[in-house]
Amino acid sequence: MSNQKKRNFQIEAFKHRVVVDPKYADKTWQILERAIHQIYNQDASGLSFEELYRNAYNMVLHKFGEKLYTGFIVTMTAHLKEKSKLIEAAQGGSFLEELNKKWNDHNKALEMIRDILMYMDRTYIESTKKTHVHPMGLSLWRDNVVHFTKIHTRLLNTLLDLVQKERTGEVIDRGLMRSVIKMFMDLGESVYQEDFEKPFLDASSEFYKVESQEFIESCDCGDYLKKAEKRLTEEIDRVAHYLDPKSEEKITSVVEKEMIANHMQRLVHMDNSGLVYMLLHDKYEDLGRMYNLFRRVTNGLLTVRDVMTSHLREMGKQLVTDPEKSKDPVEFVQRLLDERDKYDKVISTAFGNDKTFQNALNSSFEYFINLNARSPEFISLFVDDKLRKGIKGIVDVDVEVILDKVMMLFRYLQEKDVFEKYYKQHLAKRLLSGKTVSDDAERSLIVKLKTECGYQFTSKLEGMFTDMKTSEDTMRGFYGSHPELSEGPTLIVQVLTTGSWPTQPAVPCNLPAEVSVLCEKFRSYYLGTHTGRRLTWQTNMGTADIKAVFGKGQKHELNVSTFQMCVLMLFNNADRLSYKEIEQATEIPASDLKRCLQSLACVKGKNVIKKEPMSKDIGEEDSFYVNEKFTSKFYKVKIGTVVAQKETEPEKQETRQRVEEDRKPQIEAAIVRIMKSRKILDHNNIIAEVTKQLQPRFLANPTEIKKRIESLIERDFLERDSTDRKLYRYLA
Amino acid sequence: MGISKDRIKFNVGGRLFETTATTLANAGRNSFFGALFDDGWNLSPQDSVIFVDRNSDCFAVLLDLLRTGDLNVPANIPERLLHREASFYGLLDHVRTARWGPFDGNRLRLSDSVKGTSPGDGTAIRAGPDGGCCVAHGSVVHVYDWMLEEHSPINLDYQRVNDVGWIDSDNIVLSACERLGRGDGGMGLFSSSSGDLRYKFQVSHENQVKSYTAGALSFSPDYEIFASCKGRSNEYGIGVWDQITGKQTDFFYESPGWSLGDADKLQWLNGKNCLLVATLFPRKDNCYISLLDFRDKNMVWSWSDIGSPMATDEKRVRDAIAMEDSNSICVVNEFEDLGFIDLRMYGGSVRWSSRSKLMKSKMPDEPCYPKLALHEGQLFSSMNDSISVFCGPDWVLTSRLRRSYGGSICDFSIGGDRLFALHSEENVFDVWETPPPPII
């Protein structure tokens, strides 16, 4: 503004007025306008660039920049209006080609016009901050061609039609498509989005809404997912071929929403093909497809996971509560392991090792394993089975694998202390009967338990191993000091520390004289070397190898239990004995004796004695005699004891009771530990904290905790707050 | 044959030239030549001579520039003509970059002296980023582009200008005094090419817009503008504005007994993320130098000569500049003695370097206080009619720039690879440039 005023004071302005022909600007502009026409009509060969450039330069120099600028806009607008009519006139398929051709022409012309107007672009437009020639040319095209009413919707519909055609399997001219879409992108992001992308997404959404409805009515889940996956890759492919890469996310989300999110529940729950079907029939490929598709939508995986979890729980519940399955503990645990392996495989192959799925699997197992109170016992029995004989011949690595799997199940157990109880019993049996196959495997499992539950958990188990070792040394010492005993029967004693081993009521019995003499010698030897100890014979745990000669002179070595030995030894002095006589002579408790006789007389092929009358069960009036006709192709014959592998009902009660008894001091210790640090705590909190602290071992029963608190109050460890009865106070 | 295809003939204003397409390609696509040889214009270079209706002498110079990258202007060609022609061909940027070389304080040569029309002494001169400059005279700022063509002068309500600064090659910030009760003055953003006022910066105190006097200016690379401000009531301190939105973003109020609002000099320290604020004698009786951290509104370092035993008149600090590389502040007294203050110590003292006081005896009629500038490890100090250049870790005097007329240098500024020095006795400023690198 002040610029103009100042100029007026200068003399130079006078010169300009003289030089300039009043029609100069119009004349010059006419030349340029004609050139623009020629350029658009592709008739530029006769034009002199130098002349046009110079004319445009002169116009700006002589302050006609404004005229030049508006003139260029008016001329170009007129041209584009004309072109748009031509494009509009194009029929059918040639419409898009015509548009594309005119667009390319326009670009070329725009480039040339910009060249002519370069000086204006650099000086006049720069200083007046107007739109530069090139972007101006693009927006004129947008306003006069793309947004021309007769082209706008037709262009969009043509493009959407072509996409639709391609979706229904027709082949379209992707190159043409790409150039036209590229035009939208060149015109600016907002033009592309408003004039193409948004309607395209809307149309796609409509298309997939209809299609997905069709599919879901006609296909099963697996096929549906295959189709959805195909559509998704098609759309991604489409974006790569002729759309803006930024559209990929948007179009995939449309497909995801219409094809997956909207039908999620129905797909998952589809009868005879849904998720449960896939799980039951090991359809890993379909499961993987489902995972990959569902992960794309919100709550997709959550839905899959929920259905898998409820299926797992249902299946697991049936498995553990089925009384048939509980009959064979080894089979029971093996089934659990198989299920676990199966789902591990599903998660690793189909669900991309998704952590949340692993967690769901773990929580489901934890849920149903604990539904059966006997799970700890069964798991221990399974281990027992494996360590007794199952592992024979399996290489160490496989042993480790099995043990690791068992540990996995062990982790799910809430009542780990119950497992410990059973494990101790089973381990004791294995150790004492010498049936443990691999010492390494045994120790390996103990190490695993130790890392899982701590030193306290396994100290007694380790004590058992120590006892076994010391007993070997003791026996060597015993026979060393009694060289005369090398003749006659051999006695092997295992000295077990009370407390480390599962306590079993010592069942008294009358040992045969030969044995009891030896026992006495050992007792005096042992007590002589270790003062202040007490020895009790656990005859119910022992075994014996005895040699027997049968009727035709055939010799056999019989491997029997201590009780069986006592019974058989009686037949050295008698041919026939009644049940009563045997009971009197051995003083073995009735239940044990019956079992013992059953195994000697009633097992086919191993019945070294015969019973009268012949029957499966032992009656009080039965009588027994040696089976002189006994034959076996083996020299050594092992007479098994008819043991109920599983516990009998009263035994179970007993174990349970022992467990409960053992828990009491642990609960009390936890209460005292907590109160010692907290000093004052209310009832609910103390229950919660105790439960939490004992979690790794067992799930404490709130009523039991309450009882323990009462007991501690009685013993003056705690007191109730005098004002608030809910509060407990720690007494130092 | 391949060589001849490359050949191009021009008839410029009646004179014949012959060159190659390769040479012309150096002009770039966005030039007359770039467009001329574009495929759109089906030119057949072999059989025709291209006519260009322009000055042939200038064409020769510019063709040479494209051939060699060197600009050699014969004495008979006026600068303005050459620039006009370069502008026609779109080669103005080529001319500018060939004109002078990268800045080196020890290789400067005087390239021009520009005489202004304003009466009275200049206040400040500021170099622009692309070789232009602006000069504040009283209430008006004259703007020159790199061709030293003067554009429309700028003013803010014709109030006395305290400082000016370039935000970029097209935007200048001007700080001015307020007139009591009129709400004018303060700070404005101007277009350097048209001189139009684009934006006026405001100070708000307790949600009320206040009129104020803006003093020294500084800019940070984070698009912030700092200015020392004096308001009517107690808006004394340093204001901060956003260069893009123009809105005030912060205000550092000065504490009692310390001076910020009167500051002579602000300097943004990018490495330390701090602003150096220096208020110096004679604006105040004492000197106050402080570093402000705006992130936690904290004065992280300060120095003052209040109560200093050595505060004799001879050791008055007249200008200060922070040198981040050596963690120190360089100060200068009126005898051009340099002193250094360690930034790592709080409240340290000035370590003056003893230089001979040659100037003391022959002071000119109109003495000017020394000013300091720092450019890529070179320290510049103006004193009377000369500028000294110091280099190296011990700041050894390596060059002295002086010319015979114009009197003392009241301000100087370095930017756009040029040094501008404004004289106080006559209204003239000098332009110093580093010549282009030698031929071999």
C-alpha cells in the first residue's frame, strides 16, 4: 500500500506511461490465449516457446500479472468445460477411456502452460500468495470435469460397477482403472477420499453384507471362513493394483466387519462345523483360519476363546466325573494328558501360540481337574505306574517328557498336599519293593517337585532315599559282623525313619522260626550300633523269595510277600490246613490274610496252593492244600498280591483325614505368620491372606481356618478386640 | 555425430551463441531453458537457431555461469540489468550462489557500501538468511534483498524501533516502544517483500491485553520468539510467542533487584535449552547476565557486577555473548578488552584477557561501544571503525576489517554468508563477503 504511494513520487513512473501501448496488454494476452487453445487442441508444433515466454514475462513486468493470471484461469476453465462435454458424450465403455485420455491431455497441456507462465509463477504469484499454476490447473479440472454434474455420479458409478464386476469374477481393465484412480489421488487426498474412497467403502459394505448373508445360509463354518479369507486377500490385492495404499486398512476393516464381526457368534456356534466341531475333529487348518480372521476384529479372539474354554470345561468335567473313567487311574491321567497334548497342538499350530489361549487352556484344566477330589491320587498313581514298569526301555529324554507333562497336571492341582501324601505312599511302596525302575527318573521328578513347591515339600521324600542308602550300608555291616549267616536264609532289612515314611499301622504276625531268629540277631546288631533307637517290624511291607519243590519234583523260586511266606511256610509241616488254622498260626489280620490267600490260591496259573471248595472268594470254612500239579515255564514265579491299586473307601477316608490333620499346623503357622506382621486384622482379611499364602499347597477351607483361629485364641496366640469382635489382635 | 546432436544455437538480440544441451541442463527444469527443451515443445535443435529477444551481453555472462559455475560480470554491465536478465531466465538463484562463497571471517572482502536516505543514526542492522538485510533507523526499518535492492520500509505505528530480526527470508519481526495510553508499539510481523504488517503480537497479563514496549529479540529453532518487555504496571520480563500461531505462550516475570525487561541482548542457546538475557551499562547502572530455563521457569545461572570490587569504569561490560562450545560467556568492555565468564560456575568472576589498549589514545569524534558476534567458531568484535576477528581456543586476533569513511560502526550482523556493518557518522552500511573459492 505504501509502496504504491511512494512510487508516485518517483519520476520513473512517467516513463512507463509513455512506452506502453494502451492495447498492449490485450494484444499480448490474445497471443497467449490463442497459444493455450492450440496447446489444448494439440496443435502446438507451430508455437514458439521463446515468444510466448517473453510475452508472459512482459505482461508481468508491465504490471499486468493480474490480467494474465485471471486470463489463464478463464481460458482454461472454458476449455475444461468443453472437454467435459466431450467426455460426457462418450458412450458406455469408452466413457472411462475418454476421461482418462482427456486427463492425460490436460496434464500435458498444463505442463506446457506452466512453462509459458513460469515467470508469473515465480514472481507475481509468489508475492501475491495466490495459487500456483499447476495446483490451479488441477483444481480447475476437479471443479469443471470431475465435479461436473453429468460426469460426477456417472464416473463414480462406472468405477463402482467395474469393482463389482471384478468381484463377481469378470476381468476388467486394471490399467485404466489404475490411471483413473491415480487421477483422484493426484487431485489431492480429500478428492480421492470424498469422491471415490468413501462411496467405494459404502458400496463394498453393502456388497459384503448381502454376500455374507448368502454364504452363512448356504455354507458350513469352514467353507465360510475360506471364502472370507479369499475375499480379504482379493481386496488387499485390489488395493495393491489400483487403489491408494492407505485404503487397505479401510477396505479390510469393511470386509472384517461385514463378513466376520457381524456373524461371529453364528459362525463359532455353527452346528456340525463350528469351533467345537473343529476342535473335536482336529481341523487344524480351519482353526488356524478362524484364528487369523477373528483376530482382525474386536472381541473376535475373545469369542473364540470363550467358546473353547466352555467346551474344554464341559469336556473335562465329563471326563473327570465319569465313574467309568475313574476305574482306571492310569487311563484317567493318560486321557488328561492326551487332551492337554491335543490342545497344546491346537494352540501352537492353529492359534499362533497365543498366550491368552494358553492361559485359557490352563485355567480350564485347573477348573475341571479339581472337580474330581481323587485327581491328586490318580496323578500319583499314574507316576507310580510309569516309574514301576512303564518307563522300562524308554530313553531318558522321553522319561523327562512324561514327567514334565505330569508336572503340568500337578500344577493345576489345588490340593497339592494330598498329592504329596499319595506320592509318598506310592514312592514308599516302590522303594521297599525294589520296583522302582530308574533311580534317576525318581530323583528327577523330586527335583521338579522341589522347584515347583519348595524344599519343605520334598524333604521327606528325599529322606526316604537316604534311608534306602543307609539301609544298604547297614546290611553290609550286619553280614560283615555275622559271617556265619552266609548259610541259610538271607534277611534284608530296610530301616525307615519314622516320620519320613507314610505311617502304616504295624500289622503283627508270627514269622516262621527261621526268620524270626534272624530278625532277633539283626535287632541286637542294630541296637548295638545305634543307641537310643526303637525298631518295629513292618511285616506288611516285606517280600520274600522262597524255593519250593512240587509234586513231580519240579523246582521253582517263588517271589512272595512276607504274609504269603508265612502262610506257605506252614505247608512245610502240613498237607492241608483250614482257614482257621492258618489264621491262628500266623495271626495275620483277617482282611490281609484273605487277600494273601486269594493271591496264592485263586489266581490262574499261579495258584501254588489249592482251596476247597473252589471259588473266587475266601471263606472262613475253606481249607487249603499244596497244588502238587503246579507248573510254570519260568523258574522264578512271582506271586502277586491282590492289591487294590486304588484305595478302598475306608482307606481313602483315612488318607483324607491324615491330610486334614496335617493341614491344621500349616494353617495355624500361616495365621501366626500373618498376624505377627499385621498385629491387627479383621476376619475376612485374615481368611483371604491365609488362603493366598497356602495356595501353592492346597486350598484352605474357610471354616477350618476359623476353627484354627479359635484354637489359637484358646492358646493365647491371638485375642479378639474388646470393642470390635471382628478384629483379631496378635499377642506377642 | 552424437556430439553435434548435443549442440544448440542461439540468436540472442542479434548475436549468435553456440552451446550444448548439457550446459543448459545445469539451469534445471524450473528455468527458461528447462522448459524450452521439454518434450512438450517439439523443438528440432539441429536445423534451427533459437531466437531470444534479450540482451546478448548478459546472456554471455549467464551462459558462462552455466558453463563454469563462476560469475564474472564485466564492468560495463550494471548489476540491476544482470539481475533482471537472470530473473527472466529463472537463473537468479544461480547468480546468488555464484556471487559469494561460504562465510569465512578471515577471507572477507568489501563488496558494496549502501547509502541510505534516512536522516539520523541507525539503531541496528540485521542480516537475513538469504543475503538480504534490514536496517532500523529511528522508527522505520529499511529492508534490502540480497541484490541490495531496497523494498518497502516497515514501521510499527511509527514508534521508535528497538530491535528487528528475521524469522525467515520473507518474515521480519520488529519490536518498538509504546506510546503511553495508545496501545500501539509492541511487536509486529512484516512481509520482507511487500512490507505489509501480517500480525501484531500481544502481551496478556491476568487475562487482560496490555500495551508494552518490546526490546531485544531472539528466536529459537522450535519456532519461538523471545522479547524483553516492559509493560505499564508490572509486566517486566521476557515474553514468549509461537511463530506459527502468533499467540503468547509464556512470560518470565523479573524478580525484584534483577533486570530482564530492560535487556539489551537476548540469545537463545540451543544446546542448553536456555535463553541468555543481558542488561548492560549504560542502560542500567549495573550489568545483569542470566540464563533462563523456561521449562521450569527457573533462572539457572546468573552473574552481576553489583558489589564487584573490580567494578571500575574501565571494566564495564558493554556486550556479552554466550559460547556454548566452550561453556563460557564472552564479554567486552569499552576498550575492546575481552573477558570470559565460566558458565559451569555459579557467580564466577570475569577473567579479562589483557590486550594493549591502543584505542585509548585516539578515540574518534563519535565513539561507539563494542559489539560482539559469534559465527562458526569465529568471534567478531566491533570497535570504532573496525571489526576484529578472533579465532582458536585462545581467541587470537586474526583479521581486522576497516574502511576509511562512515565513522564508527554502531552495529553489525552476520547471516546469509555475509557480514553487514552499519556506520554511525554517515548513513551507510558495508557488505562484506567471502570471495568464491579459488579456481585451482
